[in-house]
Amino acid sequence: MREIETDYLVVGAGATGMAFADALVAASDVDVVLVDRRHRPGGHWLDAYPFVRLHQPSAYYGVNSRVLGQNRVDESGPNAGFY
Ligand SMILES: Cc1cc2nc3c(=O)[nH]c(=O)nc-3n(C[C@H](O)[C@H](O)[C@H](O)COP(=O)(O)OP(=O)(O)OC[C@H]3O[C@@H](n4cnc5c(N)ncnc54)[C@H](O)[C@@H]3O)c2cc1C
């Protein structure tokens, strides 16, 4: 069996694993190996939606998290009182 050396081993090539790997390589100079028991990336979408490919940017999965909104409380409307 061939040995692989890496900085990060990510188990699971679903949206979460791919988003995490994407953020790692975008933010640093590291080696990442992504493994999955399925035959290709995509996670459960391969079963639920075999006719489409997962194409969400990693940011949509919260990896590149940013504060949503403008740190203020809504004063009117259905969200009054909430950030
Ligand atoms: C029916 C359905 C419809 C959805 N529709 C939408 C939508 O329209 N829009 C949206 O944004 N979200 C949608 N979601 C949610 C979104 O698809 C999921 O939140 C997301 O895909 C989950 O990704 P994940 O990587 O966490 O998990 P998974 O997709 O389950 O990926 C986990 C991966 O890890 C692998 N794995 C687990 N254990 C091991 C192991 N020990 N060794 C090797 N591999 C392993 C699995 O094989 C799998 O490929 C939907 C979810 C479902 C169930």
C-alpha cells in the first residue's frame, strides 16, 4: 500500500469536507488530502440528486464566515427587536 504524507486529512468529500478543504488551501500553504468512501465527491447528493453536481461556493456553507447584517437592531417590521 502506498503511503501519503499530508498536513490535513479530511474524511468526507461532501459539501462540508470540500468547503473545509477549499478554505484551508485558500488561506494557507498546506497539503490537504480529501478521502471518501463513495466513488466520487458530492456526499449524499450523489444519492439524493444523482442528476446534478454540488456547486455551492464554500462561503455558503459558513466556512468563510462573516457577520451577517450590520450589527444593528431592527426597529420596525416583523424582525423588530432582533439583530
Ligand atoms: C434531500 C436533501 C436535499 C437537500 N437540499 C439542499 C439544497 O437544495 N440546498 C442546500 O444548500 N442544501 C440542501 N441540503 C442540505 C445539504 O445538501 C447538506 O447539508 C450537505 O450536503 C451536507 O454535507 P456534508 O458534507 O455535511 O454531509 P454529506 O453530504 O453526507 O457528506 C459526508 C461524506 O462523508 C463520507 N464519509 C462519512 N464517513 C466516512 C468514513 N468513515 N470514511 C470515508 N468517508 C466517509 C460520506 O460518504 C459522504 O460522502 C439537502 C439535504 C438533503 C438530505
